[in-house]
Amino acid sequence: MKIVKHLIFYLLLVLLIFSVFFAFDVNEKKYKVHFFTSYSCDYCEKVLKNAFFQSSEFEVFLKNISWIKKAEKTNTSHGTEFFVEAKKPLFKISSHVYYDENFKPFFSLREHNKIILNIQNKNLPLSTKQQAILISKSDLSKKIKSLSFFETEGWILDFDDYKVLVGKKELQARLKKIIKLTNKINKKDLKNKFLDLRYPKGFVIKNL
């Protein structure tokens, strides 16, 4: 009889131990968040972590944040994983507000050193958007403070002390022309000046 009791006791003990390990294995299935960004943003990660641990509606949170480009949820054998990608700022609108790669405005938690883009018509045609990107990737990009587009005149580039009107045609050639001109003309002579490069065989300098 004692042997039977001992067997039952050990059997229950084994079952208890198995149950504990099984429960521990379930708890080991974690929720993971993978955050992808082209720039460093510790505060972005902090906001995501706080929302993840404090909110029961983490998916809803991801869908309603303007600086998140894409958020995907994947269920694996190890648990649930979220893949979150931040939007890449292309142009600046104002403090912490930028245009993304699709020229849609969004709020960024971090300030970025980007060219300020001023446009009257928010629905720019594709060709005009491509021109804006061309200017932002030119050798002048680090010197340009702001970029403005007008339906009649075209593009106006605002530098520290002067402005340049490049229009809407032959944009690449005119950008190279700015570099040649600024290398030849004394910087003091450019102060408070307005350069119009729309002339095929020359340019016009006016006072601002």
C-alpha cells in the first residue's frame, strides 16, 4: 500500500513539474517589435516601447501615428512580431513637420536638417515632384535654405544672402549654371540680390 502511495506521489510530482515547465514555455513566447529607420531616433523607440507596454491597442496606435510609414504584424512559432518602419523626411514644412517621399505632410519626433519646401498647390504633378527631388539631390542642396514653386515663374531657390529663379525648364543645366556663377561672382556682390537664370544666353541680377 505504501508503495502505491509513493508511486502516486511521484506521479503527481512529475505531472506538477511538467505543468510548470509547460506554463513557462508559453510565457517565453514574446511579443517583439522591430523598428526600422534611416536615421537615429531614440525618442521614437521610447514612444513605441511605452505604447507597447501601456496600451492594449498597440495595432491601433501604430495606424494612427503620422511618422510611421508601415507597420506589419506577423505571428510566428515564437510569438507575435511587429515590423515598424519610420517615414523618411524629404523636405521641411515647419518645426517637426515634413513632407515624406510621397509629398505627404507628417509630424516627426526628431528635427531634421532638410530644405524648406514652400508650395502653393499641394497636389503637385509628378514632373514637378521629380524636379524638387532633383534640386534636393544636387550639389547645391547643403547651401539651399528653402525652395519655392510658383505656377507662373517656376522654382525659386533661397540661399543665405540671395535668391535664384531657375524656372521650370532645363533645370539640371541651370543648377550647374548657379555653381559656375557663384564661383565667379564675389559673395559680397551677391548679398541681397535676385538672380534670374531663365534667359537662354545670360542672366539678370536684381536687388531684393
